Amino acid sequence: MTIPENLEEFSALVEIISTLRSPEGCPWDRKQTHRSLRPTFLQECYEVLAALDSGDTAALKEELGDLMLHIVLQVQIASEAGEFKLGDVIKGISEKLIRRHPHVFGSSDVRDADEVVRNWADLKKAEKGTEQSILGSVPEELPALSYSQEIQHRAAQAGFDWEDDDGVIDKLTEEVREFREAQGQEQRTQEYGDLLFTLVNIARRQGMDVETALREANRKFYLRFTRMEEVCRERGISFGDLSFGEQNILWEEAKKSIQEQG
């Protein structure tokens, strides 16, 4: 097989993937379908997010490449089936960007980024028609926290939102009370969902991304817990044999150690 000369060109990637899908190409690549690629496609998206969270630009470069591979492979599969071609994808997103930025490519004026976001939502609604719910295009496959944040954001854009943060905090207090008073597992689960939903609302109003916040909290817990395990090994003691009070003392020690390292 001939290897493209200039591997920095996007066309080289397209040619390589086309070759991999050819009869003389790779058996694994040839057997892939839109659906078979779904799990690994989703995994690559999360790996991009992990690279962004870590601030590792070398990792980000690599993960974006893996994600681009999936995109071009999906397009190649579609092209072979006569569904659409790469040019159709590029043309579609180019037209959308021009259409959704009339303040750049047209005569409209905007005051700030917030107005750009509002205009984008209005233009999107006009394009899709009024019969569809403004929540209808939010993918249900999103993680539950991200889905919650997005549907609350869209509802707020339509004017369905608290006047100030105090109202949401009061709602949070109410949800905590209802959770504590819940009877039975089913009711506790429902009330816990309401509590999470309200916490997401607070994050949205504060401009925080809930998935990022939780990933960072998970990472912090992971570092502290594994440091506790490491200390136990160094001291020749079993973590499981410690009382909860002793474990908490070790937790504070691990927390301080990691803060000093950072």
C-alpha cells in the first residue's frame, strides 16, 4: 500500500482510513459499522475530557487525534453506504456557523457573549421549528448530570428560571428536608434525585460544569485514599483493621501531604 507523503494534511488521514476500509485493507476496520464504533467513540470523548482536565497538552493532542480518527471513519462508512460524504459534513457545519453568527457574517450587532448565546438559541429554535420541544434535541445518552444541566439551561433560556440564587438555595434546603423525611427506598430514591437536580441547578447558575466538578472531586478522593493505603503499607498496618476514627486521622494526614506536594 502507498503511504501518503504529507501526513500533516487532513487529506492524508482521509486517504489512510479509506485504504484501511478497502478490500486490501485491515479486517478489523472493514467490519466496523456506525453502531459497532459507538462504545469506543464514547470512550474517546471521555479520554479527551480527561486530557483537558489534566492540562496535559501532549495527551490532548493524542486524544484529539483518536477522536478525529473516529469521526473520519464514521464518515467513510457513511460514504461507502451512499449516506453522505465528507464534503457534506464540512459544508453543513460551515453553513451552520455562518448562519448562527449573523453578528460576524451579517449585519446584526451584539453587546456581549451572553447575547450571542441567546441569539444562537433563538436561531436554532427557528431552524428546527416551533413544534419540537426546546429540550427535544438534548441527547438522552448524555450522562445524567450533564443531561440535567443542559435541559435546565435550555429551560432558563426560555425564561423558566429563578430570579436569584437565594430561591435555589431555599429549594435545596427543602429538598434536603424531604429526603430526610422520606419513607422507604423508592421515595428516598425519588427525593435524592430531586436533591441532585437542585444541586445541578445551583452549579448551572454559578457557571460551573457539574461533570467537571464531580470528576475533580472523584480525582481528589482517589489521590487521598490511595495515599492512605500507601501510608499503611509503609507503616506495616492494615487499613481495614483501623477504626473509623483512626481512618479519619489518616485521611487528614493524607490530605495535608497531597496539599504540600501540590
